[in-house]
Amino acid sequence: MSDEQQAEAEQVDEEVESGIQDGDFVRLAYTVRTIEDGDVVDTTDKEVAEEAEIDVEGYEFEPRVVIVGAGHVFPEVDEALIGAEAGDEGTVEIPAVDAFGEYDEDEVRTVSANKIDEDDRYPGAQVTIDGDQGRLETIIGGRARVNFNHPLAGEDLEYEYEVLDLVDDREEQASGLLGMYLQQAPEVWIQTDEVEEEQVVESDDDEDEDAEPETETVTVEKDTLYIEATPQMTMNQQWMFSKQQIAQDIMQRLDIDRVIVQETIEGGMGGMGGLGGMMGGAGGADIEEAIEDVDIDADELAAELDADEE
């Protein structure tokens, strides 16, 4: 290889390595549409969603933090992001086979109507049959026709994106990952804690293999991600069923030692204020004394109850 060819190869390698690479955290603004009809499938732009008459209530429309090469976006988008810079824009076409799959006629099946809840026996209802989710198309007598294809099966997609910036701050990275998993980003912070833990004491002496190992308590530093849980987060099904996997993913990607989720309950007693005041009014007096002060005759009460029954 001549010096000129080697210089050109090194320049190409340098260009490939510059810009965004696998594993980078990037903040994306995007809109996904079907190519055939131009229907909006997903977007980070609230105005686009409103124009498409998508229900925006309870949904946070803001750019998403994704990890390039981690499967957070379609493979074609990952490829387009490699080498890109902050501020770059682009549009990528996603064939149906790489999006939500080709439409499969065999996935439209006839099942017994008894497998569907009575409240869901109408065309268009989302139903679950033997663990598979589908959409009820027709129901006649005791038979129902259910389409188990994904609603976007067979649709080629257009993914329009803009790279806003690279995210290097670990707290922003953690918040972005949680936002991707839970569709909302709770408050997070990272701090180094001193934690006491038991460690096995190594000994050079030959000891009985069956003997209990000796341990000692040592103080170690641990990088801890704190998550301030919200009511919406604690009720989120993704979080309820996958919190362990989500926490493990965050710890691995951000080099965090542990995750602590905490919940804060604000304010006073609310509707319980009256009850709390009544119980506190005893001023520390013995409960038996408080009961004696209540002017209720048991025999009179029993007689009144008997009279009511008659």
C-alpha cells in the first residue's frame, strides 16, 4: 500500500470513528408515519400529535434519550445515527418486515365467543385469547373472528428525526432511560454513599473446609441512583413487573452500584384530620379512662337494638 493509499485509509477510519458511535446516549426528536397513508404512529412533538388527533392527555411529549445500538430504535435508524453529529436531521424508511412484521393471513383466526368477556364482544375490541392479543373483527353467534396481527403489520414506516445533542451527564442518562421505559421521567440524582457490609476475611491458615467463614464489617463507597417515585410510576405496569430488570439495565449501562427508589408523602392528614384530632385530644390519657368518659349504657343500647329488630 502506497503512502497516499494509507493516508486515505486512515482518513476514512477517522471519519468513521468521529461523531456518534455505538453506546452513545443521544437526545432525539422524531416523528414516525406510515408511508402509504401518512398516519402518525409516534412522535415527540405535541403539535404534530394534536394535528393527527392523537389523545395527548397524560402523555409527555418531549425528545427521547436513547442509546445507539441498544435496540431502542429501529436498526435502520441506528445505522443512520452512526457518525452523525448534534444538529443533524434525516429521514429513514423502515420496511414492514423490520418494523412490525408483514401481514399474516393465518393470524386472523376464528375462536369460540365464550373465550371473550361479554363486555368486549364488539368489533374493534382489544382481546386476549390464550395469551395472544388481538383485535375482534366480527362476532356471529358463538363464533368470533380475531385478528392477531400487530395493528401496524404490513406497514412501511417513515422515521423523521433530529439529533438534538449527546447526553454525557449520568443523571440525565438515567432520567432518559426511565422516561423511555415508563413514558415519564421521574426525578433522579446520583450520590456516593458510605455503606457498611460484611466481607469474608481471607486466611492463610489451613482450616476445616466445612467451617463457617469469618467475616468482618467494612465501610465501602457505593455510587447510588436515587429515584423519587411518583404515584403514576408506582402504578405503571412496566415498572411493577420489570423494575428489577430496569434497575439492572441502568446499573450496568451507567456503572452504578445500586438503585434506591423512595416515595414521599406530602401534606397533613387530609380527610383523616378530624379523626387524628379526636384521638390526639386525650392528651396522652389512658385509653380506658377515655372509654369510661363515654356516656353509653350497654343495657340500654341492647334494648334499643332489640326493639329495632322487632
